Amino acid sequence: MPISADPFWRRKSLEEMTAEEWESLCDGCGRCCVIKLEDADTGRVHYTNVTCRLFDPATCRCGNYDLRHRLVEGCVGLTPESLAEAAPWMPPTCAYRLLWEGGDLPVWHPLVTGDPHSTRRAGMCLSDPIVPEWEVAEEDLEDFVVGDSLNA
């Protein structure tokens, strides 16, 4: 039986991926770590530039990934089963969302480039101005809406 030259994300469904493959899909953009607001009338998701309290701007990743669900109420745990509900809350460039929607990884994704820093080099990492959530009162979050996709 010949071995396919296609990378795992093109050969396997999200459900078939190993835990290591699944985790490697994260491009490290940090955009999932911003607080999002849903318009009650339209269901539209709006991004703020307010980051979760666990967000580490130096790495553009969660500062306590293993305990994030215990420490942050509402932190979305992505699984193949949860994507239908979570996808609208994920950035349009998110590998999990793209693959779930039938797309492919962007050309700047670390799995495509082989460069763990390619997301940052491509300008796709969450960047300033960002505000940590402890600096913003919940009732003021609407004042920090920056758009529907963080320029993605």
C-alpha cells in the first residue's frame, strides 16, 4: 500500500487525528483569546481587543493552557464534536475552523511552512493595541469592539 504524500490534515478527518496532530493545528495566532461579544438580535460575533487574563502576549498563546478550562469560565475547549458550536467564535483564519468548513490551512501556517514563527512573520498574531481583561469592566466591553474578524 503506497504512503500518501498528502499531509495529515488533508488525509484525515478532524475526528481521525491523533491528539498530537490535533494540537499542532493551532497556529499560535492568539486570536481565539480575545473576548468576543454576540449581538443578541443578529447572532453576529464581534471581536474586542480585550484579551483573556491568561493570554501571554510574548508567546501569543495561553499562559496556562493545561488549566485554562478550570481558571476561565467560558473558555472554549475545541474538539471535533464541539466545532459546530465553537466555529463561529473562532477567527476566520483558525485552522480548526477552516478544516471543519472544508478548507485548507493558510500558506503562512507553521505546518505548511515548517517554521514555528511563520504566523508572527506573516503578521497574523494578535498584536497591539490589546488590553488585558482585568483592565476593563464587563459593562464597558462594547467600547472595545474592533470588528468582526480582527482584520483576518
